[in-house]
Amino acid sequence: MTKPTHSEAPKSCRHLEVLRSNQTPPGHRRRVSSRSLARGAPTRAAAEERDRSTAMATIAALDDDMVRSMSIGAVFSDFVGKLNSLDFHRKDDILVTAGEDDSVRLYDIANARLLKTTFHKKHGTDRVCFTHHPNSLICSSTKNLDTGESLRYISMYDNRSLRYFKGHKQRVVSLCMSPINDSFMSGSLDHSVRMWDLRVNACQGILRLRGRPTVAYDQQGLVFAVAMEGGAIKLFDSRSYDKGPFDAFLVGGDTSEVCDIKFSNDGKSVLLSTTNNNIYVLDAYAGDKQCGFNLEPSPSTPIEASFSPDGQYVVSGDGTLHAWNISRRNEVACWNSHIGVASCLKWAPRRAMFVAASTVLTFWIPNSEPELASAKGEAGVPPEQV
């Protein structure tokens, strides 16, 4: 794996105050079209768009019957406590998880196999996401937050911390890597969103706001969304975010905090899940609510929801897993096979498969007569610790 270079000098942080009103700021209702943004997109965006198209072609078209047939194909319980977060690599068939037992684990999702486990007892493991390299990732800390070492750039190849990103003094609750370059964002309970570059220790910009912040890039990396207190969503051009949001809208009637936000693969929809277990699908251009679903409250465990790769379905769980058809706004499947509230849930970007986790990790695939496979840490490499 190529080490990050140090040729770029740290930049001073640009402090950007996000408007403190829940009302849409005057002059920001104009939507920047995806077509105009795409003209200035880096070449990697076009390449990854081709990769996504190829991957989508290999996935059978999902319909209600296929979604309804999904069942558990593999179970992993080789960790202690709950999983805090998980992420899929954009191109490779690998999954990373971060758990309450201070572990980071890599899985081969094509063969349902644990590849590697490392332990991080000094800092703990909370939010995790892949960089562009399948053996490197960003992980947030649960310990020693007062030192500012809230984020680490980790190599799973040789189990090293390549860089520390200091700034947040409270827990990071949202983490997202740009799909087109070395930028990433973090949202913290210190009421700030910070922009970073993998090659530089210092933050590149700060958004100060109210409440619990949640962040997400669209699939082209040209737009990012920030959700904040009061159901306010603000959209920024990632290349000129210092100019402020180019659009803003509200989730009408729901003032609870947003605990998760995602863009659909086509960039047309935004998926929100809130701390009171409401799920919304919004039009990413106009901000209009396309549909909404309610789950049973789970105060101690915020839920996660996920789009299917084609953007036609949403899955989430409150102790029971649910799947909804977005266009028809109805539930198409309900599964009682999962143990506990699914605190982590994501659909694989390249497969007809999703994973759900709490105190166990489950792989769900379309299968009319599934054979349950159970795995308990039979990877060929022993756990490592830092």
C-alpha cells in the first residue's frame, strides 16, 4: 500500500458558520443540477460511474418477490458486545466492522469469510469507513477523546496508524469518505462537521451547527448533505462549500435529530433515519418527502436504514427487519430472524445482498431454501492489537 505523502503543507481551518435558523435561507433555493456539476467532475468520477454501471448489470433486477425471498445466508458471532458500525468497499467485495470490543474486522462477502481481525485497545473503535484502498480505513475513537485523537487513518495490511486527525473533542457520530478523492468528513457531538484530507493532519474546514450532525456525500462526490437539529438538511457543493449551502429544506413535522443520511446511487433521493425511528425518503432536488415509514422506538439504539442498489427499496429494522417498496410506499417483507435491534444495516453496493448487525452479524441473500452458515472466527490470521 502506498503511504500518504507529506508534500502538502497543512492548511489553516476555514471556519464556516452554518445558519442557525431552521428556515431556508433566502437565495439558496436554486438547485445546482447534477449535469452542470458533472462537467467539472474529476475523471475518477466518470470511471467509478462506469464501474457502478457494470456492477449493476451483474445484479439481477430486484422485484418484490426477490426481496421477499431474502433470508440469512451466514452468521458471524466472533466478537463481544455490539457492532458500532460497518462499511462496504466501493469496488471490492469486502466489508469492515467496528465493535464495542475495540475490534476492526475485515470480511470477504463473496465467500462469507472472516479475513482479518485487529484490536485497538488504546483508542477504541466506533465509526469506520473504507478509503479507496481496500486495506486502509478511517476509524473514530471511543477513548482518549480529550487528547483530540478522535480519528485515525489505519492500515489493515500491517496494522499501523498512518495518521491521527486531531480536532473533535467529543464522540464522532458520522463519518463519510469522498468517492472521488482523498477528502472525508466527520460529524461530532461537539456540534461541528470537519473536512479532512488523508494526506494532511490538520482539518481543511469546519461547519459549526446545532445538535447532532450527520453527513453524506452523493455517489459522484460533487455534493454533500449535512443534517442537523430540527430536521434541517443543507446541501453543499463539495468544491466550494465555503460559499455556504446552495439548497436547504426541512423534514416537515419531525424535529427529532437525524442519526443517519444516505444518497441513492442515482443521486435522486435522500434517505434519513431519525432518533425516534422514523425513516424518510426525500427528493434530493426539491426536498419533497416521497414516503415515510415508522418503526417501534428503540431509545438506546439508533437505527440505520439503507437503499437497495437500484434505489427502489429501503431496508431497516427495530428488532424485526422490514423492506419497503419506495414507489408503491408499502412494506413488501418482514423478517423475524434477526436478534435484537439492527444498529448497523447496509446494502452491498455490488450484490443482491445486505448485512444487518447488533450482537451478531448476518448476511442476507435471495434464497428460497437457505442453508444457514455459521462462522466463528475461522480466519487464517490471528487477531492483532494496537
